[in-house]
Amino acid sequence: MTHCPECEAVLDMEEDDVEEGQTLNCPECDAELEVVSTNPVELDVVSGGDEEEEGEDW
Ligand SMILES: [Zn+2]
């Protein structure tokens, strides 16, 4: 089971469906995610725009 690293939503995908380096958007939080590994599937958040990784307390 793969989870969104941003919002922990369960992403129902299989290794066959994705390729390493592929990017996709989380259906829950719309974060852009990059497939960094396919076995098992691991996702990493692609930092978009000029936002820092964590900018909550500004
Ligand atoms: Zn998400």
C-alpha cells in the first residue's frame, strides 16, 4: 500500500502502473509526487514553485 507523503492518503496503485521518475498528483491534497522507487512504490513530494518544504508557521 502506498501513502501520499504529504497527506498520508492511501494511493491505490501498483508497481506495474508507475515508472521510476514518473510524477503524478495526489487525488487528496493535489501534491505533485515523484515515483522514486517502484518496488515497493515510494513517492516523494516534488517541491513546486518557490515554496519551501514546510511553511506552516509563517
Ligand atoms: Zn496527498
